[in-house]
Amino acid sequence: MEFDYVVIGAGSAGCAAAARLSESGKYTVALLEAGGKDTNPWIHIPVGYFKTMGNPKTDWMYHTESDPGLNGRGIPWPRGKVLGGSSSINGLLYVRGQAEDFDGWRQLGNEGWGWDDVLPFFKKAESWQGEGSEDRGTDGPLTVSPTRAGRDLVDHWIESAVNAGYKKNPDYNSGDQEGVGYFQLTQRGGLRCSSAKAYLKPARGRKNLDVITRAQTEKVIIEEGRATGVIANVRGTSKTIKARKEVILCAGAIGSPQILMLSGVGDAEHLKSVGIAGVKHLPGVGKNLQDHLQARPVFKTTLSTINVEIDSMFKQAMIGLRFLTTQSGPMTMAASLGTGFLKTDERLATPDIQFHIQPFSADKPADGPHKFSGFTASVLQMRPESAGHLELTSNNWRDYPAIHPNYLATETDQRTIVAGIEIARKISRTNPLAEFITEEHAPGEGVAMGDYEATLNWAREASVTIYHPTGTCKMGKDDQAVVDPRLRVHGIEGLRVADASIMPIITSGNTNAPCIMIGEKVASMVLEDAN
């Protein structure tokens, strides 16, 4: 088993990278995916994330360590373990981030990663189904659509936000993110458009592309400072897969640093402590872990929400029938419908919080919705200062790493999440939305509006991840950087990393779109270097 390029991880970035590398037919490419094929129908039904998250057949089901910022709680961290990776189990939300995010990367010394540099790759990836704009792509493999149908509740929330002083923004992906509106979705004809559907399905007939599922990488083979292949456990058997040119790690913000460390690339003292011989001392591997933490205010309402629309078998059957016959209705709904990118302080140059407005509510999604009609106004800080780390627990590739998110560790992060919760409550008390709210379920009456300490404590007790781990193999030139601006691992030839882990600073919003862009960009750089 020998190929020109071996891509590890068929997620958002990996599918894009493998498809583009194999496009010309000039090079042979192996794409290794630890999970299985994306044949589960719930993957393709937009609301299927209720069935695929928490399912060990499609979810790695990571769990963090006890976190001081969450009052000692550890929380689930779902990540996709299937063709398409997390793009196959996520909420379908498409957010590029702010132009300033990428300009900030460039200012850190990462040439080629400013907004003007990455915009062509966002455009190359997407087939935008909304109104035409020079900032949007129209013939890429990834279908990006406006929300198919509005809801009264979301319309009222948007109108109330405007009445509370925030502007409306019809396209937050145009370079100007600020404002409120509906989410854009990775959806095609009422079905999910994952990176596997977008990139792999059209490439399946290529003789130079081998997609190998249930192939978990044990380590990268590094000989005399060069990556020459990988050892992968393919359906229970360890196999050596050679790479004539390069190995490209696209295993995500948890998988990529774990594989590097198992291969002897990482902090030498840590590797020694778990019995791994160091190949290259890169102390930043597994560090700089950033994630978006969401607080979830919930409100009871007289408006119709998913909670009451699925509260009987008959209603569920009718919703299912509608989806089967017209590919419309609640089963086509993304994880959130409305959004807002807002500032907690007008002196800020760009928004620092994001809202996810969901016409349903639950204590835990796996437990099902509340018995009352309710909605969630989830809010998160987009650029947290707090950074955590992950580390190996053993030298066995089967063992999960220990994940330490280090949430809410700085005063800025604490004040921002409290301010975001206050804004959520303010909008809920503004008409027309206020007319339809009967009670604030959470934080509730026990947490008075304006009580900073009580609100912060509620955030610590109740907040959860919104599934955006990044930064653990960061791009840069400082002593904590793992890859250079061409995503080559420092000090190792023939090895690159291309996924959310390379972000030096987390992007402002959902991370699937930037990961797909990274996959597009790494393929372009690899092909440039090969020629």
C-alpha cells in the first residue's frame, strides 16, 4: 500500500484536501478515516444530529476532565467519527468568521492567511444559493443555502433585537459580520451537505483516490526527520501505508495532536512520561486549546416551538411524512435558525459574542425537549482569551487523551459571557418578543438581572461546549508553533497538519466553514510545492 499522498482524517478539511489532490489524476491519494461510511440515514437528515451525537458509531464521544472554570464539571465533547467527520453530525451552520480574524493570523507572521488570501478558497469551496455577491462562490462543491423557512419566533427575536438597538444583517459572511438574521446552512435540497457529500461523492470514481474507512492511525512513520508513511489499524489489523511525497494530518483538534505525540512529535518531557521516544521536541503540540463555550438562556413562550410540535407519536409521524414527500418541515431544520453577531461594548472594533436562536429547549438534547413550549437563546464569546491543553494518558493509540479546556479562566472571558447573558435577557424583554414570553426558565428568577456574581456562577454551572475545539497544532513562528504558514510541521519533512488545530486564534463563529477552507488551501499549497 503505497501512495503519493496519505491524508489522515476524512472530516471537513480532509475530504476537501483529498478530493483536490486527486482531481488532476496526476497523483495517487489515500484518505484514511477511523470511522465508517456515511450510510446512516440520520447523517443526511438535517435534524439527525439528535441521533448521531452520542452514538459511538458516528461520534468519538470525548469527555473533558474536571474544569475549574465550570465549577469542577467535565462535559461531553462530541466529534464526528464517520466519513465527513464533524460535518456529518454538526448543526449545518455555515460561518466564515470575521475578515479581521484572518488578518490577525497574518499579523502574527502567517503570510498567505489574511482575509484577501483566504477569501478565494472560501469562494472556491461554496455554491451559494442566495442572492448574488462578489464575495460568494457559486460553482463550488459545497452547497450553502439560506434557511429554507422562517419561524414566527425567530422573526420576533430578530425584530426585538433591532428594537433593542442592534442592526439587521442579511449576509454575515460578506466580510461584515455584525448584526442579526437567519443562519446560512450547508444544505442541499432539504438534506445535509457534508464535506463527504460535497467532495468525496463526486470523486468516488477516481482510480487514483482510495478512501479507506475504519482505519485508525496508530502513528506516523518518521525516518531520519521525514514522514514516510503511517501505521494504521485497518479493521483490526495494523498495516503500513507508505507516502512517497507527504503525509497530511486532518484528524482534528484532538486527533491531530494525539497522533503527532504518538509519533514522537511533541513536548519531550511529556512524551517521556508516557513511554514514547521523542523524535522532535515541539512543546506546543496539544497546547493553545481554544473552544467556544455557550450559555443557554431558555424562555417559555406562547408561540409554537418544536417542543410541542413533536409531543405525540401522531405529530412525529406527520412531520416524518412531510419530510419524505416534500423534504421540508421541521426535519430539515438546522441546530439553530436565528443568529446574531453583537458587541458587548460599543467601543469594540468587531462583535465579540454570537447568538444561536433555537425554537426548542432541553436540559440535555439526548433527554429530549422540555414539556413546555420553549426556545433557547444560546450565547457564546467568540474570541476567548482562555486556552487549555490536551495530553496523552498512555502510549496506546486506543486510549483517549485527557482534555483540559480551561474555560472562563480570565476576567475578560468571565465579563463577556455575563454581558452576553444580559443581552439575551434584554432582547427577551423587548417587544414584540416580550409579548409572547410567559416566563424565563433559565437562568430564572433565582438569578437577578444585573447580579454579576450570580450570573457568572450560573454560567459556570450550566454552560456547555458548542463543539468548536481548535488551536492545538497552531500555525506560527514562535516557540509554541507546530506548523509554519504552509502548514508544514516544524522540523519534520513531508508532514503537514490541516484542520482546526492549526488556527493560531479561534475564528469568530462556527468553525466548519474555516476548516473546509483550510482543506482547500492546503491542497493548493501541496500541489504548488509538488510542481
